[in-house]
Amino acid sequence: MASIRGIVAARRRGSRREEGRKWALPASVMSAPIRPPQFTSHRRLLEQKLSELHKCSDPRFLLQIHSQIFRLCLHRDQFVAPKLVAAYSLCRRPFAAAAAFDLVHFPNSLLFNTLIRAFANNSLPSLSFLAFSRMQRSDIPADSYTYSFLLKSFSGHLRLVEIIHAHILKLGFLPDIFVPNSLLDSYSKAGETGLGASCKVFEEMPLRDVVSWNTMVAALVRAGQLKNARQMFDEMPRRDIVTWNIMLDGHAKAGELDEGFDLFHQMPERNVVSWSTVISGFCLRGDMETARMLFDKMPVKNLVTWTIMASGYAKRGFFKEASALLDKMEETRLNPDSTAIVSILTACSESGLLGLGKRMHATAKKLKLIGTMQINNSLVDLYSKCGEVEEAWSIFKKMKVRDLVSWNSMIQGLAMNGHGGRALKLFSRMKDEGVAPDAVTFIGVLCACTHMGFVDDARTFFSSMEKDYGVLPEIEHYGCLVDLLGRRGILTEAYELAKTMPFEANAIIWGSLLNACRVHGDVGMAEKVVCELTIAEALDAGNYAIVSNIYASARRWDGMAEARLKMKDSGEERPSGASWIELDDSVHEFTAGYRLHPQTDRILKMLDRLGNHLKQLGCLAESC
DNA sequence: ATAGGGTTAG
């Protein structure tokens, strides 16, 4: 397909450079030789392909057909060019779409709209806007399509959506149902205020179609207002399969699987999305058996279904099942896309399935999906969470583009693997590179301080959050600080902070303070914390266990006995803590309080030896 | 224009 002579010829012939060309043509497109349109029979052959072109989502097929278009010199054709742009957009190649756009000398509204949509659908909002302003400058009239695509680009940005809204009102595009429907969706993704605006638009709409209703139901589901969503669902004049799927998902995500399953059975028809949504609900609940039963039963599966099932297994640490499923998926010759890879990698990092994560890393390499930021971000997270910080670091180091998430993941990764100093250094490098930290960044930074025992630095960072970066401390940040003070034995100040902070301290915070009391043997403070935990109704068996421990260390047998009794009384059987490690392709499980592992005796003996060794070295085996 | 899988957070 590619020929050097062709490239040279194309360069010579096309030496007249278009004004204002912004985007470079990809090499693969340039390699298609240009010939005058002499093969009319080819044209007819192409016609069928062309009519399907805008729906083409296979990049290889698209390249092939683009080459033919090029040879026939059809790429500037006013009917062909928009289809090319749309197809590249569908294949997630927005820059190739832009290049195809750029070859047209006099783009019309349709072509501009298609380009704006290409950027909107590939999350490049600023380029969407750039295309729009180019359109304005070239005096190409914007129409209702233009505005609905722009709205999609700016979806979730209240201010921008308001501006577009004003334009729409001024230009009178509201009667076209596509426009207010886009408005509904874009507003509804802009937080609480946006949802309010969305409702207002909805109420003022003289005509509503199913999509308008669906968008509102979806908005309410997203906002967690399930009751309202359900009410709207019940009141709707007409429902289509999308409506049912939205409501199904709402129930599934809220953990109301009984209602969801009822809905699933009531639906007049079911498609892949309906099945996948219920399966996802069962995975969320951890009922992998039902999920699998439905998975095997459903008539048609697609990539999303496979991804839900595989990451469901991985999230629960089911290494064997997840691997087997991925093997089966490979047999069906279905390749994961970057979303699938990210999804499974994330599941692996949550459950610590390093082996499976490595397999997905290899798959990503094989499918040439490795360069994307999202995948790199989840790899950094995977390796950090699984204790392989240096691997995470080498991936982070090699990344050409990094976003806030990349920095946050790496800072967090270093911090939790005991490299607090490196984490703080990375934080200052992040600032040097002009990346603004957010609330998550400071969780990592404070976590780094905790690992290093840097009380003063933590205080400084904490107070600079709002002052220097405009990041409001959330309850988690106070929690970090309480935890750090507690670990360092500054119990009174930790307690005072927990009492006086602008949030009601929760069970996690009091729990961490209680544990600090145990470590530092402060019975008095422990009793105060127990009071708080009682008020918060958060005294569970785990906390009683700590209390009993504290009394035991202080030789207060009465207190210990009482705590033991309450521990038994509190009754509710908490699932005991467990951990897994992978060793030579098998997973070893350890459960607190049970001697499940066949080599428990040897392991405990070794732990004992290590503990003694640590004590001799002056490290407190029981601390932190 | 609306629906299912996605990166950081004790």
C-alpha cells in the first residue's frame, strides 16, 4: 500500500500549502499515493464502502479505504470528507480526523460540525472550541448541530455551558429538540447547580421526547437521587430500552439488586447493555456466581461484558477465574481496548493481583496500547500498590505526558512504600512543572509525612493547602493529621484536633486514634476516645479488641474482661481481615484468627524470630 | 442528544 515514490509524488503535487493548516497529516495517510480520478469502476465499488464509512470503527479497514479515496482523489469531495472525519473520530483518531479535514479547501458547515464532534467525542474540548472559532472566522454559519456538539465538549463546565446556552437563545436554536436535549445533559453533569439548571430547562421545554426524559432520569441517577429518578421513570409517558437500562443501572449501583432484578425481568426487551448492567450489579455486590451464571446465559456478549466479568473477578482477587476468563476471551479473538485494560489493571491493583496485572501489561504492549496516559497511570498505581515502587517509578519516569492523576498516583505510591522523602521531592517537582495540586495530592503528601514522622512539615503543608493552593482541606486531610499526631504520641493535640475540626470525626478517625492510644499505652486517652466512639455508635468488635488490648497492657484486668465481654455482645460477626500473596503462580491466603495456611506453624515461628530480631535491634515490633 | 466496563483518595 505504501510506496516511497508515491509519497514523493504526493509531496510534489500537493506542494501548494493550504492556508492555516494546523494539524499534521499522519504518515500512514501521506503514504497513500495520489492519482487522478480515472478509475470510474473503482468509484462505483467504493460507493458501498463509502456509505458505510462514517460507521467504520476498525482503523485498519479505514486506512485501506482512505488510501483508495486518496488514489481516486476523492478526499476533498464534500460528501466523502465528512465521512472520513467521522470515521477517524469513531476510531479514536481525532488528529487524523483533523488532518482529513485540513485537506479540504473550502469546508462547509457539515464538515466543520463533524470536526467539532470528533474533538467532542475524543475529549479534546479546547480543540472543539478552536475549530468552532475557525468556523466563525471563515464566516461559515453555525447551526443547531454545531451547538449540540459544542455543548457535548463543554459538558460539565457550568460557566461554558451557560455561555453556549446564551448563544443558543440569541440565535433561536432551541426549537430543534437536539439542542435542548444536549443542554440537559451538559448542565446535568455540572454538579448540583448544573442539575438545577437542567431541571429548569426541562420544565420549560414545550416539547419533550424520550431522550429528554431519559437524560433527566440518568441525571438523577448520577446525582444519587434514586427515589426521584424512579418517580420520573414511573411517570414517563413512554419508555424505550434505554430508559429501562438507565433505571436498571441506578438500582444496580445503589446496591438495590432485588429492585434491579425485578426491573430486568419486567423489561419488554433486553439487549447487551441490559445484561451487562445486571452482571455488573452482581459483581459489585461480590456475587460472582450469579454474575457468571448470567454471563454464560446471555445471548450476545461484547467487549464491555467481558471486561465487567474479568474485572469483577480480579477485584475480588479471583486470580484463576479471571485468568481463565481472559484466556476464553482471547480464544474468541476479541481484543481488549484501552478502557478494558485500565479497568482490569485497576481491579488488580485493588486486590493485589500482581501476576494478572503483569499479564495485562504484556497484553497492552502486544496491542500497542502502552503509550496512553490512562494505561500508564493505572500501571503506576498497580505496581505501587503491589509494592513494586521502582517498576512504578520507571514507568512514571518514561511518561511523556503526565496529568494530575499521574503525579498523584506516583506521590501516593512512593509515600505508601516508605519513600516519604522521595514523595515530597516529587511533590515539589510537580509544582516546578506548573501542575496545580488538588485534594488528592495532599492526601499523598500528608501520608508521606506520616511515614517519615514529619509532624512539623505536615502542619506546614496542611496550612498551605488553602492559603497557597486554594485547596480546601476535607475530612480525610484532618484524618491524616490526627493519625500522624497520634502515631507520634501527641495524643492530646490529636484529640483536640478531632474535636475542633470543622467536620464531625468519623469512626475511621476515632479508630486510628484509639489504635494510637494502644501503641502509646495511654489508657486515659483511650477511655475518652471510647466515649466518642460510643457517641458515634461505632464501637464494633474490632474496636473492643483494641480496648481489651490496651487494658491488658496496662494490667487492668477488670477493664480487659469488660471489653472482652462487650466484644462478644456486640455480636455482629465482622468478616475477618485477610490477605493474599502470589508466589510462583499460586495464591496464598491468610485469614486473621484462622490457621488456614498449611504451613501456619512454620510461618508463625519465623514471625516470632523476626519479632525478636527486631526487638534486639531496638525496633518495637508492636508499634504502628 | 440518552444506557453498560476506566486512572489518584483512611
